[in-house]
Amino acid sequence: MSKKIYDIFPPKLARKIKDGAKEFLGDGKRKHRGRREKKKKFLWKPVLAVAGIFLIILVAYLFYKLPKAEVAIWPKTEILSFKEIIIADKSVDSVDLNAKIIPAKYLQEEINSSQEFLATGNASNEGKASGTITIYNKCDPLGLIILKVGTHFLSDSNKYFITLSKVAVPAAKKNGGKITHSSVAVKVEATEGGEEYNIKPANFSAPKLAGSPYYYCIYAKSEKAMSGGFASAVKKVTDSDIQAAKDIVNKKLLSDIKNSIKNKISSDYILLDNAISSEVISGSSDAKSGIVSEKFNYQAKARAEYLIFKKSDLDKFAKNYIISQMPDSKNLLEESFNITYNSETVDIEGGKITLDTEFSAKIYFGIDKNSLMSLFRNKTGAQMNEIINDSLGDRISRVKINLWPFWAAKAPKNQKMIKIELKFD
């Protein structure tokens, strides 16, 4: 029988094919979804299993390996206090408890200091004008005129000049009844400094000849202006300047030498204020009093000698002294140690410091922690308290026991996991 071939499906057949395809595709999706759900459920099982095993191991480790016991014990304390006179002596090199002596060191220091200062004195720096004058002799009767060094001549502007050398003025000449003057040139200098003496060419008289016949026949003239005269205000060094500079430098020097010493000694050494002696041994100014100068320097040298001692030696003596006075069964609480000291007597040259000291410390009965830790092994908190009361009794003020983890009922068997700490109020 021949097959029918459809180019276009009849409506009923088309619906059947479509419904079949949907059913087929729907089943495929459900099958794939089921496989994915099964796959997801399958992956969570090993994860949960591993986590559970890890948790069991962790709990077991915490239970068996990490238990620990921490015990805090507060011992009762008492204070021992003492007052003693101790000698720090440069002649010894170790602490002597019986002699009550500790070592000291004698040292010296020298330093120099220099400082610049301003001069405060006032002075005038002057230059005197000078030049040449011609002296004329027109005296009758005729004769040689001798003028000594420093003869004054007064200009017509009232400025005094003096001759710088002895002058011999030749005699005038007479021809018939007529007198012809003679002359000589001479160097002169103003009697004072200042620019006002730089005068122009002038006529001069000899004032000390006034009242004599020579006043009118002995005279002088200058052909050129005088020059070189000047005057200015300047500073000069005074006695008070030098003294003030000395006081300032010396004070600073003595302060500097003390600071220098304090900076050089190590922190373990003690330098008392009265255990240092210092003095200025030399000083000078580079300018003498009266010298014209705006500035000058003052320099000085100081020397110091001093005694120092170690704080550790003083502490060692005091602690050893306390230990020597307390029972063998007791211990010294280091952090409670305290010492104060002062000194009113210091012999620097002799190398001795007398120290008035007061020192104290808390002491307590010794506790054998190793022995207690051995007794605490695998014991409950109540049993540990009982052991402490039996061993220490009224030697302690209180106890605090902490077992870890929180569910632990006993201290661990491993002694290394038991800790004992001594505490003090």
C-alpha cells in the first residue's frame, strides 16, 4: 500500500505531533533537574562529614592537651625601714657592708670660653689740618728773629696753628730809608682736629708777640689751603666694659663647666650639687681700657674638681643591708625598694662624701612554687585550696584559682601547664 506524504499536516495530526514534542521535552527537563538535585545533595555529605570529624578532633585536643591551671597567690608583706650614714670614698673600689662604705670617683675638668662685646665709651677720632705758611720779618732795628718749636700763629678766621720746628727768620734789609722784609717758609699744624681747620689761604699773626714791638713786624701768610683736618665720634673700651665682660663670661663659664660634667657622666652615676668645686683660673681682654674700638673679646678658663658615686652601689648596699637584717625564710620584694639620701658634708680634696640615707623595702615569706605545682597535678580547685592552706597558712592574704577550659574540673596532669603567680598589693 502506498505511503501518504503530507506537505501540510492536517489539523488533527499537527496537534498530535506538537503535543508529543512538548511531552518529550518536558520529560527531558524533569530528568535533568532530578539529576542536578541528586548531584547537589550528594556533594554536601562529605563536607559535613569532614567538618564533624574536625570538630571531634578539636574538642578532643582541647580536652586532653590544652587544660591549664592558673593560680594567683597574694603573700602577706611587712616593711623594713632603716636610717644609716654611708661614706662614698675614692680610696675604695667595692661596697663594704660592715664598714658602710661605697666607692667614689674623683675627677677634674677644664674648659675655655670667649665672647665678643660692644664698647660703650665715647671718643673723638680727629685729624689735624696742616700746611705751609711764610713768616715775614720787617722789624727795625734789623735783626735775626728766632721762633721756638710750637710758636702759635692765629689766622684771620681765628684758627690757631703752631710751627712744627724751630724757625730762624732772617733780618730785614734796609736800602736808604726803605726797609725790605725777609721771609722763610715753615710747616704748621692746627692745634685741634676738625674739618673747620681746612682753611683757605689766609693772613696770620703771632698772638704771643702782642704788646711787644715785634707784633706788627712779624707776620705770616699762606698761599695754599690747609688740609687733612677731620673729626668723628668713635667708641672706646672702658674699665667698666672690661669688668662687665669679665662678670658675664665668668658666670657663663662656671655654669657651662657644671653642665659639661653632668652631660659627660653616665646615668648610673650621681653628682651632688655640693660635690663639685669650680673656679675661673684665668681671664683677659684683647683690648686695654681707652683703646678706640667698637668691639672687643674677653676670654677665660675655668677648672672644676668633683666627686661622683654609682647609684647601683648605693642601692646594692641598702638592699644587702635589709637582707642582712631579715629572717632567712623571707624574701625582699625588689619593686618595693625605696631609698632617699642627702649630703651636707663633702670633702672633695679628701675624696669623701658623707651620705645621710633612709631606705626601706617590703619582705615576705618565700614560697616554693615548684613544690606547689607538683602537688596541684590532677587536683580539683577545692583540693588546691586545701593544699595552699596547709602549706602556707596565714603567710598569705588571698588566693585565686582559674581552671581552663571552663568545663575542666581538675588541674592538668602536666606540671608545665600549671602556672603560679605571686601578686602584691
